[in-house]
Amino acid sequence: MADKHVPPLKDLLCLTIPDLVEPSPKGTNVAYIVTKTNWRVNRY
């Protein structure tokens, strides 16, 4: 049985998360906004 790895909180906060995914009318393209941590202004 493999050991469970628990990532540190900072690693979880650094994840880039796709948000507001919107397919094109024909369904051939996808537009999305990416949310990520901004450490300089202390915002997410």
C-alpha cells in the first residue's frame, strides 16, 4: 500500500484553477478564465 501524500497548504493555494468555461456556439473552441494566487497583493 502506497503512503498517502498530503500537499502543504501553500501548494494547494498555488494551483491554477480554470473558471467560467464557455464553449463557442459551434463547439469547436473553448474560452475560459484562469484563477491563481497573486502573492504580491495577497489576493486569490
